[in-house]
Amino acid sequence: MSRLSLTLCPRRAFCTPFFPKLYLPQALSPIFILKYMDLHADTITLKELADFFNYSERQMARIIKDYTGQTFTGLIQNTRMAKACQSLRRPDIPISQIIRDAGYSNASHFYDVFRKIYKMTPAQYRKQYLQETKDEGGLRQKTGL
């Protein structure tokens, strides 16, 4: 067995058939933690994350802060907002659905966080993005790019 192999956890505290609890080598843990957080950003809590990777909440918070420079809450918030921005680029998706898909149950809280980060509302972001892509398309046609 190689040094980097993963072994299944004998305890099944927060295991699922698709994501069994793993013991990870210390050097790889932050990468797996961040990937897991990204996949589950809409619902994950610090406790669930810590339990899944067999750390205390305090240890998990420290690992995230040391590796990213952000708190757990800040990182989850930024991940959710990045996913919301990707969805806002599609005019066929209603903003109310984007809010739910991003993991927010309170629309006004979503709007507050979005405004704080991007200094505009989601509707303004969408409008600006669509206008910029429309302008870039016209520029390409004129220049032949």
C-alpha cells in the first residue's frame, strides 16, 4: 500500500455510501477539505465538515484559516456567491431560484451579502454582465476576431 493511500474509517458517524469517512494524510487534507466544501457549499456546516474529516470544529476552523486565510463562514459565503454569479450569467434562471440554489433560505440576507461583496444587486450584476458580453460580441464582429 502506498503512503498516499486512503483507508475507510471504521466509525460511520457522518458517512454516506457515496462519501465514506476517510482518514487522510495530513499533507493532503486541506485539498480534500476544500474540494468537499466546494461540492457541498450550499448545505455544509462546520460541525459536519469536522466530523466527516475526523477533526474537532476548532481544528477544522484553524486548518481552513491557515490554508486559505479565510474563516469557514467567509469561505462558504464566497463559494456560494461565486456559484450565484455563474448562474446570474444565464438570463433564463430566475434570481429567486439562484438564491435557493446558492443555499440561502432568506432572500434579503442573500441580497445584503451580494451587495456587500459586489457593490451592486444581483439584477444589476446580471444586466452589467449581459451588456458587457453583448458589447464584446459586437466588437468581435467589427474587428473580425
